Amino acid sequence: MSGTLLLAGTIAFRGATVIDGTGAPPLPNGLLVVSGGRIVFVGPATREALAALPSDAQVFTAEGKWIVPGLIDAHVHAESDADLQTMLNWGVTSVRLMAEDVAASQKLAAASRDRKDVPEVFPAAPIFTVRGGWWGQDGPPDANLNRFPATPEDARRSVRRARELGAAEIKIMLDDMAWCRAPLPSLPKTSPAVLAALLAEAKAQGMRSIVHAPNLDDAKAAITGGATALAHGVLEPIDDATIAVMNERPVFYVPTMDIFEFLADTRTFIWRSLGEPRRPVVARDGTTVSPAGFDDWLQPPTLERYRSDAYAAGYRERYPNFENLKRRLPALRENVRRLHAAGVPVALGTDMWALPGAAVSIEMDLYVAAGLTPLEALRAATQTAARSIAADGDRGTLEKGKRADFVVLLSDPLGPSSVRNIDGVWKAGERVAPMQTRRGP
């Protein structure tokens, strides 16, 4: 630790297994040192490293625990502060927030940098679509610009205005939603000319652009036009030429596998994710025990509602093309495996309104089922997700100089769903969560 400036208020965690998010193997008996909200040392907890700590350092003994970078969800929506607080409770310290209103999202982003009760927000705003299209039916307008541009000129003007308001990234809806809504009428979608104008102007303004395009032809149009990320997985096999372009540029791929699995069979997804209601188990010493799970962490009314037949039936009514979606799931899973194997950056995102925050662990499990290793899935939720929002210079890995966003875990995160078993969440070097046993929603 020689040459490291240690400020007043230094804290250190000794003895934990550290997984730094870079893809490197876990480091047993690690030492993580934080000062001034930044990581100043991460490495083995050697006698020399411990001796170099200042005498007034607060040292936490963390044997038998694991430390990982703060999780990053690269695709969320939040209807309230409560949604964001729930995400933080589940270890999510940064989010890409899809938002309709640029000015409002910029205000929230600025406040989130110093707030201790929500993740830091990186907006993708506004959400461009067409009137009557997806996210244009009930979604509010932006008072400062037209997020429903009908002409290329309108589109360019709106992107420039978004940049003036502070936007670094826009989102574009490019989907008639037939894949999940048929036989309900298909929705109008952004025209090729307007799409091209939005993407070209975003590039000219030095902005990123993330596009909702789960159908292959739409995804290819978005990539050809210059999109920097796809907001969802693609439901048809992606060809080798497209994969090569995505790898070379690169184009970030945010699969949101959970939302497709959810809409394909809501009841099965909920019961598989939340599990059966657990019953107490009598241990050998006669005590009653039960492993921590969603029954402990979610509010009882939420669990009851999600597990009800009415909840699943409601989604079948709104999204009746579930059999088509079930048939497409193998292609979705294979795309994740193939793109990752080819070097395309896969960034974890959930888009999961039902289980904000908790869905990150579910999404990670789906990546592993698709063929990624647990370490690769964790990297998608940390370093690669940080890269996708251009924040990897400051977070996403446990490295010297980076912001001290991290999660202390009670079980191995490379095991199934174990990023749920949280001891503490730290944002900028301060313990901020879980705020309560019932993490929500």
C-alpha cells in the first residue's frame, strides 16, 4: 500500500473473498481499503498491507463473506423514489433510467449523485416514439421538446434540444409489439427516415443512442443507423455479419431476458423466481430455521399478489401472443451465448417492473442458463454495464481510484442467485442499504 494517500475516515474490509468485476478469479483473504469515498487499495490481506493501515482506520472483519462491485442495471424504469430505493436495497448502486422527460431526469440524476437512498441515475432520455406507438399511447410528452417527431427535421431538432438540456443518451422505440400483442392490432412504429435522423443527430452531438428493437430487421436497422446499444434481446437468430459489426463498433447488447421469460409464461416465471412459499425447518439442535429468500425479503401482500392466478391472467390478456414468444425463447438464449462468445459486450439490464433490483439476480441466473459462467454474468452486471453507460472509468470494478460502490455478501455470488444474500450495500464509501429487512417491493 506504499505511496497511497489515506485520508481521515479510512475503512477497511479484511478477510473477505474479493471479486473485482474485471473477470479476474476471486481473491481469497482479500483487503479492500476505502478513503474519501474512493478505493485506495484492493489486494491480499498480507501482514504488510494490514500494518500500513492508519491507526484510526475502521477495520471490518469479513472472513466468510464476499465483496463484489456495486451492481449496475443498464435498463430500468422507475415510477417513484420507492422503486429506486428498492433497487438500492438489492445492491444496485447505478442505473440507466429510461425516461420521457429530459429536464426532469437530469434533475433526478444530479440529485442522485449525493443521495444515500437511491442508486446514481444515468438517464436515457427522452424516449422517442410515435403517437399511438409503444410508449406513445399513455406516456407523457416532454414539455421542452417533441418526443414524437413525425419528420426527420423534427427528429434532429428534438435531439439537439435534448443535448442542450444535458442529455448524454437518447432512447428510441422501434417496435410494433406484434411479437407479444397479436392478435391485438399492431402499433405504429418509428419510420426509417425518422430513425435515421435521430441516430445521425445523436452521433453528431456526441450522444449515445439505445434502441428498443427485439425484432431482427429492426435491430439491424438500428445498428446500421449507428445505435450504440440495443435495449433488449433479439428474438430471432442474429447473423454472423451483424454480430461482427456489433463486436467491432461495439454495440452493447442488453438482453433483458427476464422480461421475455416473464411475458412468455408469467405464472411459471413468478413461481420459479420466487419459489414455493417456504415452511420452517427444524434443525438438528431443535431450532427452527429457514434459509433467507423472497418470503423474507418482499412484502407479504406483494408475494400474495404475484403468486395469484389473477396476476398471471392479467398479463395473458394484455400480451396474448405468449405462445409465439415461447417459441422464440431458444433463439433469445442462443443469441446471448453467441454474442458473448464473439466478444460483443453483453451488459445486464432487466426492465423488470415487478421485481426492481431483485431481478438483477434473476437475470444473472438466466445468463448462466444460456451458457455464460457465473463470473461472466457478474461482469455483465458490473464492468460491462458500466461501460454501456460510459461510467467504467469511475465504477463497475473494484480498482484503486474508483468510487467505492460495492456489496458485501453472505454467500458466494458465483453460486445460484447468491447476489441476493446481502450483508451491506456501500455507495461512495458509505453503507446505505439494506434499509430494512423487507427490501421491497
